[in-house]
Amino acid sequence: MASLSSLYSSSSPSLKPSVKPLTAPIRGADSFSFPHTSKPTHLLPLTLSRSASRSDISHTNVAAKKELIKDPNALWNRYLDWLYQQKELGLYLDVSRVGFTDEFVVDMEKRFKGAFKDMEDLEKGSIANPDEGRMVGHYWLRNSSLAPRPGLKTLIENTLDSICSFADDIVSGKIKPPSSLAGRFTQILSVGIGGSALGPQFVAEALAPDNPPLKIRFIDNTDPAGIDHQIAQLGPELASTLVIVISKSGGTPETRNGLLEVQKAFRDAGLNFAKQGVAITQENSLLDNTARIEGWLARFPMYDWVGGRTSVMSAVGLLPAALQGIDIREMLAGAAIMDKATRRTSLKNNPAALLAMCWYWASDGVGSKDMVILPYKDSLLLFSRYLQQLVMESLGKEFDLDGNTVNQGLTVYGNKGSTDQHAYIQQLREGVHNFFATFIEVLRDRPPGHDWDLEPGVTCGDYLFGMLQGTRSALYANGRESISVTIEEVTPRSVGALIALYERAVGLYASLVNINAYHQPGVEAGKKAAAEVLALQKRVLSVLNEASCKDPVEPLTLDEIADRCHAPEEIEMIYKIIAHMSANDRVLIAEGSCGSPRSVKVFLGECNVDDMYA
Ligand SMILES: O=P(O)(O)OC[C@H]1O[C@](O)(CO)[C@@H](O)[C@@H]1O
């Protein structure tokens, strides 16, 4: 394995914005109203600063709230007029409670021409991620014939076949764990973070049967206590645990740490990790090479042209799903149907375009309002967390494609209904008006034959339904806009479709606001800073070691340590490093009070003449 510092290496692209004026659209001052009652909405070229535009907009909404349609007939007609249905999937989209105007739609239809063209080019293999010089091909995963080269088509199909047959062999016990005590694999421990965890987590929560052939657990952080907890929960079943290490880059520090911790647990238990380890990563990545050299049980590919946050229909999401007994071909089929539906170039008949249009309307095309996702179904609990990365890592960008500073984004949060009704819906209805809601409704309450009336004529599911409809109405009555997505059941097909719907909506929205949705340059800054902290920690230890090897030992103040590290400007960070190490029983001894850092004097409990910290 490479050293920590090499794993932290940063490659943030240098984006130099030009000084062109910002031209972002906003809606007009009297625009928060429905057709028939509204004055025209204009998309104005904006040359003000962003803060100016935001305050203008919030005043707009407060003032215009009164203009919402209250007449039930007019609302019903709007509902009928805009209701979208995808028959094959049993999916409906209702945008009637978003207040866009006819004029806005006409303007957006023009803008969508460009967005549809961008999407068409992307699907044909254009370099849709220009900073990284990459194609963006997650749509090919569910329809390999779209792949721009025959070799890619074959790769996609072969990988899918090998996922299915490997999963079958594991589930059937044809491939067994090496320990003679373990009959067959019973558990999966998935190690990965971000897009290498969120998709598998969402799919597992949504679709895993009550008694899956293999149960799944996740290590998705570098929190030692969290890792210990997962391993402790496995207990003796570690011997029958398939460890799937997922990292597109193969060098993400948190994932590497998770792997090292799990490998140690295997060593401590006298188990052979390699015979239970599976890697999902790009060919020749650090992880891939490690898995190959150590002879892990299996390796599956990640592709350059699939981003982490859209990787759930690659081996990243499909392998864990198949091992849990989830029908992955149905997931892919649902996504493929949705892909077809969202390729249509008529705004009204394209559910992803309708979503993107509503986001644009509701957030003024500048993220001025947050998107609250409210699935009324426990199994969809993680949908909002999944969407948080998909939407925010894709749309949260400083620069647009022309280098203008735009600070774009759309904040996503949510949990589930009706639970949230007893948490934050109070603020949504009556408090600060900084959001729009998306209700995810599931028509089927529970499998047929299990329902019963807990009151005459009323089931438990009727309550859930009532809570959803009640909240939607109550929010609307107070001028809060909402979108409703309805599916018949939570199935592999509908989950695949939901994922595809939002992937496409994000892509279209990104085109509308002219940003690259497929890179994440901002994440690099935090990684780089973390690497610097760890490098400073090594210098601190080295300085302390030198002082502690003296006779007598020379305890150092924080100022002295900072001076000897040639980093006086880092004194606060040095204090935090020392406080953290001392809280964790390291060899370091700190005298004085942590509450008054100037009183602290530090030396090492052991002197290391070879200075292993240098
Ligand atoms: O799969 P990897 O390469 O380990 O990356 C994990 C996650 O880290 C990010 O790059 C952000 O740091 C995400 O985009 C990605 O999903």
C-alpha cells in the first residue's frame, strides 16, 4: 500500500474564471402565481451581485404568496393539465403545486432545446466532463447498445454477466469462505464512501428482503469507533463475511483506512482476508493492484466514464444488490424505461425535464430555495441522503462552463414522512420560506393479503396516505410549493426508475445553468487540508521526539513547538493536534490545562533515537 500522503495527493484543476458579468436568470417581482391569475414572469438578465439577487427574490416570494390559486376547480384543472404518467412504470409526476406561469414555460421550452441537445451529445459519448476530459456514460449501463464503441458494449455486458454468476455462486454456496467453520457466506461488509456507499446503502434499505441470503453492513467513514462497531456486530460471522471494497479511484483515504482496519480484524481472528475480499475499482488503481497482487477472491471494474455518484447501476451497486437477492436486471430495466421517457424533447412529456423546470422555477435558477425530499415510505428513507450527493456534488459549483463565478447549487435534505411531521414540518409550514418540497408517494401500503382495518374502514396505510395529502395541502395553503412523485410499489424496477429520473433531471438542470455536473473540484480542498494536518502532526512528533531524547527531557510549550516546526502560524492547529493525541493515550504527555493552552507543556513518554516520525 502507498503511504498516506501519496493517497492524499490532490489534483484540483486550476480553473481561472474570466471577468465576464454574471448573467443569471431570475423571475420577475410578481411571479409567484399560477397562470390565469398572474402577471407575466420575465427571465431578466442579471448583472447584480448574487447577494442582491437573493434578497430581491425573497421579497418577491413573500409579496407574491397571496396570489396562489385557491379555487379548487382551477387547481384541479391545473392538476389535470400537468399530470405526467409513465404507464409502463406506474409512475406519476404532479407539478401542479409549483407556481410556474405559462410565460415561464414558454421561455423554458426554448432553453430546454439546448439542454436536450447537450444530453443527446452526452449519450453519444461527447466529453461531457471537460475538466477531467471524460465521457459520461452511466446511461449506457442500462442500455449497452447506446455505448459509443462496441468494446464498451461488450465490457458492460460481460461485467453484468460476471456479477450475476459470481453472486449466484456466493449465494448458492458454490464459492465458500475458506474457514472450515463457515458453511457459506452470510454477511457482506461493504467498505466505501460517497458514491461508493450511498447507492448501495439506498438500494439495500429500499429493496433487500427481510431475510436476504447475505446481510449487508457498511463502513463508510474513517471513524475508528464506527469501524469497531461494525466488526463487533459481525462477531464470529467475520469468518463468513464477504468484504467488498469499493472505490472508483482506488485511493480514497477513508476507504483505504477501512480496508486496513478490516484486514487487521481478519489477522486478529486468524482469518485469511484475501479469500474473502472483493475489489470494485478502476483497472490498475492502487486498490486494483493490491487486490491482484494479494490474490483477492474477485475484482470487478469501475469505469472512467461513470462518476461515483451515478455508479449505482455499475458493479458498485449491482454486486451488493445481487448478493442480497435483489433482482438487478429489473433495476436496470426500470432505469432503461425511465431513460427512454426522459429522452423525449417535449418538456411536458419528459418527467426529468419537468422536475428540472420546477427546480429552476422554485429556486430561481440560482439555488435560492432548498429541496426537501419527503418519501412517505420507510424503505425510501435513504433516498434524500442519496439525492443529497447526486444533486449537491453535481450542481454545487463555483464556476460555470465559461469560467464565470456563479456559486450554483441546490440544497437537498429530508428524511421521511410522516415522521418529519413531528420534527421540522412546523418550520416548513410556518417558518422561514426557503424551500420547496418533493413528496414521494407509494400507492401500495403493504403486500396484498396483509391489510386490516385498525378502525372501521381505515387502515394504518390510510393514515400514512392522509398524512401525506394533509401535509401537501397544508403547505400549499401557506404558499409553499411542492412536487409529488408517485409510484405504485417499491420494487427494483421503480427504484431503478427513480434513480434514473433524478440523474437525468440533474443533468438537464446543469445544462440550464451552464455548469459541469460531472466533476467535484471543491472536494479536493478539504482533502488537501487534511493531508497538511497529518503532515504537520508528523513534524510535531519529530520535534517532540528530539526534545524528549535530551537528558534531562525538555518539555516544550506550544510556542516552542510551533517555532521548531517552522510553523508559528499553525500554533492553533498544533494545539489541536496535541489535544487530540493526548485524548487518545498516545506516547505524548501534556502538562498544564487544556483550557489555557499557554500553560501546556508537552514531551513524549518514550524517546525514539531513530526518530520514526521524521
Ligand atoms: O469511489 P472513490 O474514488 O473512493 O470516491 C468516493 C467519493 O469521493 C468523491 O470523489 C468525493 O471526494 C465522490 O465523488 C466519490 O463518490
